[in-house]
Amino acid sequence: MRDKMLIDIYIMEVLMNHSSFANRLYQKDIIDYLDREYNLRVSRNTLAGYVSELREHGYIAGERGIYCVRRFTNIEIKILINSIMYSKAIPGNDIKKIADKLNDMLEPQERSRLRNTYFINNANHTDNEKVCEIVEAIDKAIEKRKKIEITTCGYDIRGNLTEKGKRTVNPYYIVLEKSRYYLICFSGREDIEPRRIDRISEVKILDEKRLEINQIEKYKNQAFSIDKYMKESVYMYSGANERVTLKIKKDNIGDFIDWYGKEYSIVEMEDENVTVSIRANVNAVYFWALQYGRIAEVIRPAALRDMIREGLQEMLLKYEKKT
């Protein structure tokens, strides 16, 4: 026999598992479920009292036939499941557990339909099983404004994660970019830098207070904006941000906006091309330009053009060789 002090919880579980707006339960149905699933026998009068109280507090609704009031709609839950399904930031086993929990929040008739589609076992999830634990530790350090000592890791030639070294950093933000978690921090170099959290195997919160962003030389006279930083660092590379001018095919401006957003200025308009100016991370633009070389050309700065030219020449030499 279950604890009768928890009847209201068992009633809610019954309604969560078996009711919906379209499939309402009557008192007899609930009494039968309580008896069958929880070995708990209650009278109609007792049940009516609990139902009245749960309805008054907004947990259930309906007069002739009642149903559980869910905080998320079916489509909202499915969006959440789809959002984590191919996440590279979370280990595969954790994704399965989270998806199962979200799936149980769906209305009963929606669950079986989703079970066969929400998880792909061989997707490119991180192998770092400690990611959630590490995110939690970093979040606590940020809240307490403390420095942390991180142990970094990386893959060896056999695809195993191995420790690489330790470093003390000042943590400021945790961000999600391209399905990966990054720590935005300062480690004593010239500027703030991103570090992939799945490349961190251990975190130790130190007693020492962190250096605040406005104490970093670069930001003593200019405010740091995380929104601006994210827009300028599309590949999350460290390095300088500069004014960059690019010529892009008009038909492909959407590809540019997908990466850099709409905060660009138009320098020149031609029949087929548009020249735009943005402020961005130079290293990130280098790799973006290599990826989108068929539709975009870097005009300035000259040093970046030279870097792209050298990179293309090195690539060409490799592909000119016969294999």
C-alpha cells in the first residue's frame, strides 16, 4: 500500500501519464488507475477533495472529465527534444536520458510516435562524459566570481581523450555555439578567449577572486559586450577583431547573414555583387573565406588577403600531386 499522504502526487502522475485535453479522465478512471498502478484505494469523496484542490491551484482542468495542465505544449517539447538530439555538447548517454524525460512530459498519445525518432546513436556527440558536471562547476565559479583551474584534454591518434595540462583562468560566460559549449574567459593573454568545455576534463574552483573584465587592459576604456563578441567570433577562435571588407554574390547574401547576422554596412553595390564591411575575428574570417571562396572575396585587410592566398596555394600544391 502506498503512502496516503502522497495521494495528490499519485493523482498527478495518473493524469500526467494517461490524460490530455482530448482524452479526459473521470473519477472512476482515476480510482481504477490508483488501485491498479499504485495499489492505493480511495473513495470518491476523498478523490473529489483532492481534485478540487488541484483544480483550484491550476494543476488540472476540466469539469466533466479532467486532464493535467501541462507547462509545455507537445510541439514545444518536441522542439526541445530535437534541439538536443544532435547536440555535440552533451554525451550521447545523457542525451538519451534527457530525451526520455522530455518524452514522458508529452501527452500519452504523442509518446510512442516519437520514441523511434528522437535519438541517433552514432551522431557526433562528445566523448567527455563529465561535460554536465564541468558546466555546473564553471557556473558556480562564475556566480561566486572565483578563478578556476582547468585540466585540458584532447584526442590522441587513436581517438581517445587524454589530459594535456592545467591552466588557471578567469571565467565570465558559458555560451553555446555551433552545438558546443564554450567558456569565455581570460588566461592572462592579450584578450579574452573561448575554450571548448568538452576539452576540459577537470575543474577546480579556487579561493582567489577572478579578474573582472573591466580590469583587463583592453577593456578599461571600452565596455565588453558578449553579444558583440559572439557575432564577431563565428568560429570561436581567439585572436584580433578587425574591420573586414568582403565582396559577396548578391544571390548568396543569405549564406553570409547565416554566419554574421545583419549588422554589416554596404560599401558598394554592383549588378551581381555587393561589397560589405563588418567587424570580425580575422582568424574566423580566414576559415570562412576558405569555406565560401566560390561566393565571397576578402577585399581588406591586405594581410588577410595574403594569408588566404598563401593558404590556397598550399592547398593547391597538395591537390596537384598525383596519388
